[in-house]
Amino acid sequence: MRPAFFFDRDGVVNRSPGAGYVLRWKDFHFNEGIIETLALLRSRGFALVLVTSQQGVGKGLMTQATLDEIHALMQGELARHGAAFDAIYACTCLADDAHCTCRKPSPEMILRAAAEHDLDLTKSWLVGDHDRDIQMAHHAGVPHTIRIRGDEPLQVTADRVLDNVRDLLPFIMSFKNSGINLDASSKAKTRRP
Ligand SMILES: [Mg+2]
Ligand SMILES: [Zn+2]
């Protein structure tokens, strides 16, 4: 079992598309500092898991194949930096789909990831830019949460609030000095994709 860092996608990994969706790779822009942050966490033995809501598929604005292609291209770029995600979970349902059980703040995507990748949620973290991201972590029993301040109003309390994704790397690097053990476990192996 190893701990994970769960990441929301839009507004955290890549620039927020605002009220819309990233419908093609051309419009996917990594946020400054995120690749270095992912690479550091990976080198420290954390599993990296993307948990994202992509309602644009449910709305018919893009196909599942297009979403998969965007994620494959994202992974390719991240892998060049030793920063690829170990797993990607996406809820593509409509927000008002009565049969959907996976949409945030449901903990389902995190619980599935834990079961499928043998993750220790009690030592895991989540980084998000929306109340629903933080609520999902709370519902899943992920104790550590980092909120990136975005356009959304902050109503749910996270452990830390950072103004910008750029602040993630220095914050995580400061763990060492603040006594927070960043090493996932003494037995964690550094893995390269
Ligand atoms: Mg977001
Ligand atoms: Zn769903």
C-alpha cells in the first residue's frame, strides 16, 4: 500500500477553461509549476491519481475517444518529465444524471482508485480548486487537502489554501522543514514511467 496525491484536472493540472470545457489538446495548457510538482511527488513514492469531472462528454460536446486522446497526449508530455499519472478517473456523466454515482463530491472515483491501486487513503492528499473536490476528499477519508484559489467561492474548508498552482512546489518542499514527512514510505521505490 502506498499513499497517493489526488489531483483535480481543470484549474489545477491545466489552466481552467472557465465555464466551458477543454475540447481539444490544442486548448490544454499545463499550469506553471505543475509538472515539477508531479515529478517531485512521484520521486518521493506517492501514487499520482487524476480525478476529473468531464461533463462535456455527457453533453455531447466531445466524445469519450477525444477525452481519452487528450489524456494520452497529456500523459505523454508528463512522462517525458517523470511526472505521469498512475491512473486517471473521469466522471463524464451529466450533473443531473440520476443514475450517476461517481460525480464529485461522491468519493467513488477515489475509492475505486484505492481498491485498484492498493492506496493508503489515510496518508493521502488531494489538490483541487473547487468545493466539490475538497468534499470528495472528506467523503473518501482523505485527510489532507490543498485548495487552489480560483474563480469559485470558498465554502468548504481545506487544510491549506494556495493562491496559485505555482505555490504548490514551494509548499510541498517546505514540508521537510515543517516536520511533515513527505516520503510516502521508507519502502517506497522511486518509479519512472
Ligand atoms: Mg477544477
Ligand atoms: Zn458519473
